[in-house]
Amino acid sequence: MSQKTILIIDDNADIRENTAEILSLAGYKTTMAENGKKGIELALTQKPDLIVCDIMMPELDGYGVLHLLRKNPETEDIPLIFLTAKAERSDLRKGMEMGADDYVTKPFEEIELMNAIESRLRKYETLNKRYHPNGKGLSEFSNDLRKNGLFNFNPEKYNAELYAKKQVIYSEGKRSRYLYYIVRGKVKGFKTHDDGKEYITDLYSDGDFLGYPSLIDETNYIDTAVALEDTEIVQLPREEFLELIECNIQVATKFIRIVAQNMKEKEERLLSLAYSSLRKRVAKALVDIHQKFNNTDNNTRIAISREDIAHYVGTATESLIRTLSDFKSEKLIEIKEGKIIIIQLEKLKNLLY
């Protein structure tokens, strides 16, 4: 992990230098500014990982610094912690409403400042980390948020319900009421065409969320979810889910971005169904299923029916079986006891035709 840079803005030379010494001993790289104007200049040129800023300063006070940082796209996301005297605590609400991340009251204990900095850097890393745009990515994002105290969803406080294989969890067109969290099991989401054919929209497994696009858009469920095996699920009421993400605008924004990316990925898969060869579509489906069901080893069995794979690909089951037979003869996969085993994952990922 690269060394983090912290910018200290304070007109008091003793506080500025003592703070820099503390942070340097803790392994941070530090840079200093004696007033707000100089601090803005350094923030723009050096792009620090975090800023510690006094409120009361000549030329440009802490509020002015914060305002200019949040106005500039190059610095708007840099975490900022205010240093404030006890007499100024009544003004802190103003700073927090403007977008400050935290504050430490002077005189402060070293551990208090270090805890504030470490907490804000973890939050910043979580909000800027790239997550896969699916239920798995949202689960990873939520788990990171929980570790950092930014998302208070705890599945253990809810009663889990058991859904038997082939049991419907929610139906397309029905009012969205819950966010669903899979404790264990496998689920498919699908839409039914006018001709009665299924198209699988997504696959979910342990630790995944489902039903979230409809909750955020306040629309009816856009697909149907069915258990592929006996599955244990926690239901989080819509109101509680929205309350959890709306209490932190940055968390809500990140959550919505992941959902938007997920919808874009599904659109790209639809385009792939229209323009890619059947071989490439089947290869991509096998890789997707392998990854979505937490399979990290090459030689892991894909426990999903041929019919469901065909629905995921958008082809007839007979055509899928012929393609799987070709892959087997090319030693890309094996088939044992009816289960597909990928033995050449990278070749499937990079199939040329």
C-alpha cells in the first residue's frame, strides 16, 4: 500500500509542526500550509489523500477552504477533518453541512486524531473502490461499509426464511417491498417473453442482494426471482433499506452508481445475445456462472441445469447441448455426472469465434 499524504492547514506554527511530527511518526507523508489560501494551492497541486484544517485562520478560514475544495472537481472528494477550539464547537454543524468529514477539538490527544484520520481514509477507500456491478459487488460494498461503521445492516437481526427449490421469491410486475439478502443458496432472476420463453437476467448466491433496482427506482419488480435450490433469505423492508443508505449521501450515491453499472452490464449482455456467435455466448455464460456462484478454482462443477444455461444464453436447449459437446471435444470443459467442469477458464474467456 502506498504511503498516504496528509495536508495540514493551520496558522499556528506549533500546532502545525507538532501535528506533522505525530503523523510522520505514524507513517504518513505530510505537507503544511500556514493559511487557507496556501492550503488550497497545495491541495490543487499535490492532491493529498486527506486534509487536516483549522477553522479560524486569516486570509481564508476553514469554511472558505472547504467551500473551494468541494467546488472543484479535482478536490471535491478529498476527506477533510476540521481542527476546532472548544469555543467553536457550536459552529461545527455549519462545517458538517458543507461537507466536512469529521472534526477534532483542540487540544487533542494523539490517538483521537489518528483514529479520525484512519477512519476517514478507510471510508474514502471504500467509496472510491471499484466494485463489480452486480449483487456480489453490492454485497462486497456493503460488507466494507459495515466494517467501517457506515452501513448498519446486520442480517443476523432479521429472521431468515427458507425457500424451497423452484419456489418464487418475488414476481415481475409486483410491488417492490423488500431488499432480499441470500444467507445461503442460489437464485435466478428472469423475465418471461410474450411467447412464454424465459430470459435469465441475473444469477445470485451466498451473500448477494437482489431486488434492489426496483427499490431505488420505486417501481414494481422488473423480473421474477426463483430459488435454484433450497435457499435461506433475509428480507429487509424497503423503508429500512432506504433509511440505511439515505443517512449518508456518499454511500447512497455509490450504491446507485453500482446499480446503474449493473443495468448497463445487462444491456451489454442483451447486445451480445444479438450480435455474438453462439459459441462466444455459451463461453461467456459458463464464465459468468462460474464467477457468480463463487467458484474461484478452474475445476469446479457448475450446478445449474442445461435449460437454465440456455435461458441465460438466449438459445434453444438443443443448440446449447451441441455447443457444450464441441467444448468438451476441444477440452475446454469436462462433463461428469451431468455437471459441467471448466478446465480451460482463460481460453473460454478469450474465445475468438
